[in-house]
Amino acid sequence: MIKISCEACGWVAVTGEPVNDVWREHEAGCPAVGGAVRHLPDLPPIRPRLPEVNPCRHRLVRRQIAVMGNGVKKYAVMCELCGRFVG
């Protein structure tokens, strides 16, 4: 439900219909001397922009991540600069 109000005459409508259609209907028959004045609520503050992303140029290295019980070593390929696992 959307709330619409007129600052000139104090008219308030809570509706699920298209807002502009309801407002146009009120505007045509508003009893206020100067005509209808639509009250628009303050907008929420704009969120700050995210910082610019600089992609990593990935310097791949093979790192040992585990030694199995039978002596086999497990490796991971990862970026030396950012630490992201590649494979």
C-alpha cells in the first residue's frame, strides 16, 4: 500500500492502485484555494559508491597444502599476490 497526501487541503489516501491515477482524480476536485500540492516524502540517502576494483595480475605458484598418510604431498595452485586459489 502506498500513501499519498495533499499539503494544500490535508487529503490523504492509502491505496494499492496506480499513484498517478489517484492523484489526478484528487487534483481535479481539490477544495484548496490554490489547487492541489502533492507531498513527496524525503528520499532515503544515497549509498556511497563502492571503491574501484583493481584486478590482480595473478602470479601463480604451487603451494603444498597437505601430506597424506602414505607420504603423498597435495598441492594447490594459487596467486602469490592476492591468495586466490586458481586450481
